Amino acid sequence: MTSIGAGPSSQAHATGKPAGSVGTQSAGPAIPAVSVQPRRPPGEEERRRPVPRHVACVMDGNGRWAQQRSLPRTSGHRAAETTVIDVIEAARSAGVEWLSLYAFSTENWRRPGEEIDFLMRLVSRVVRKHAPLLYARGIRCRFLGAEDPRIPVRLAQEFTDLMTLTESNRGMTLTVAFDHGGRQDIVSAARSLIRAGVSADAVDQARFAAHLPVPDTPDVDLVIRTSGEQRISNFMLWQVAYAEWIFPSVLWPDFRASHFLECLHDYRSRDRRFGGVTPQANGEPHR
């Protein structure tokens, strides 16, 4: 999936990865509305859930955005830069504590070499360009994945430099999933447990999670996947186990702060029961 570069590959049913350039987008089809659940009655507004602590975005639709305009796929990746910055600003302003963006998946290495090379150069430019803004906003930046030797040495160093620059920030944490695969993370955690000599009987969910990459990352509360596609695409499989999902039909380069806030509004109207039932649904008086 890529959207500072690309978007999850439509070929992978359970696996899939970001892109663009700040400024006015070229003219194109009207932006479709975000599909959300019906509003609750006004009297229930005060009972809305708080803003989700951790929001993750699968940035999908760059290629289709370009195709609709008879442009090369690289134009869609380039156009998505504006969206990335818009969503980061919207999440921070709304009080989201953790924002994760799916930028490039382990499956995206299957794409044509020219497109991958373009994405690597684009991501490098975007990181350098926006590092001062992220630092000034108090955003802590992290990268999930980014271990494949095919990643250019210069880009890997820029990732490290951005993490070092922002590591003391105490605002929102921005995690960019780059060269990421949820299954690979789970395999890595299993290997880490084995190397640590943890016995099988001692392994529980908490101990397993502690061996995942970036283990202090909280579970995802809300996943937003743009473009109308409805797949997990191998994204943070452990962390999204009980996430709410929203699938706006808007393509990622057209997705804006207003769409993001609509998704937060929808999330806040939902009842999250984590496998249980509400007292009323169980025939008991509401407490």
C-alpha cells in the first residue's frame, strides 16, 4: 500500500501500501461524500464516545485517482502528499494521541521497479520537507518496518534522523508503516520470545505483545481505509483486533480534514462492546 507513496495492492486479499505535493490539486471528478452511519438523536449527543486514542489510515486509491485523470500512477502518489499533511494536522487538532499511516507494505515490493524507485525518492523528499513542521507541532515520529535491505541507505538514514529529531516531543505520535507487514510483525515477536528463552506456558497475550515491534503502541481504535476497498491488507494485524472500521469511497488524494472529522464523528456514535452486550440488550435496566 503506498500513499506518501502508494496504496495497498488490490491483488492481496489479506495484505497490502503512501504519496504527493502540497498545493492545489488538479481539477477532477467531484469528491464523493464519506459514507457514515445515521446520526443519533440530539438527546444522545452527550453520551458520545470520546475521540479515538489511536487512528490508523490505509491510504488507498492513488493509482485510481491518477487513472481517472489519464495521468501516470506516479501523479497519484505525488498528489497524496497534501492529504497526508491535512490528515496529520486534523488528527492532532482533534486530540488523537496516536496516528498510524500505512505507507508501503511488504507486498508493495512486487510493483514495477520504476514505481518503487519513484516512491523511494518521493518519500525521501517528503520526510526532508516536512520534518521541521512535524518537530514544531510537537509530533513524535516513528517508522514501523523499514528493515528491507532494498530500502535506499539514504532514506533509511532520513527515517532515523526524523525519529531522533522528534523523539522528545510529547504531542501526538505519528507512526509511518513502511515496508510493513502484520504477519511479519507476529513472526518477529515469536522469534523474539524464542530467543529470550520464554517457555510456552509463560506466553500470554501481554507478554507476546511486549515482543512486537514498537511494543508501547496501543491497540488501534479506528481504521479508515479510503477508496471504498474493504480489506485489512496485512496492516497491524495484532493491533486492529477490536478496531472499528470505516470505508469512505473517497480516493486518498481527495481525502481531506473534513472527511477525517466525519469518520471521527461516526466512530463516536458507535457502541464498542468487545464481544459483550450492553445492559439494555441483555434485558436488564440500563445503568
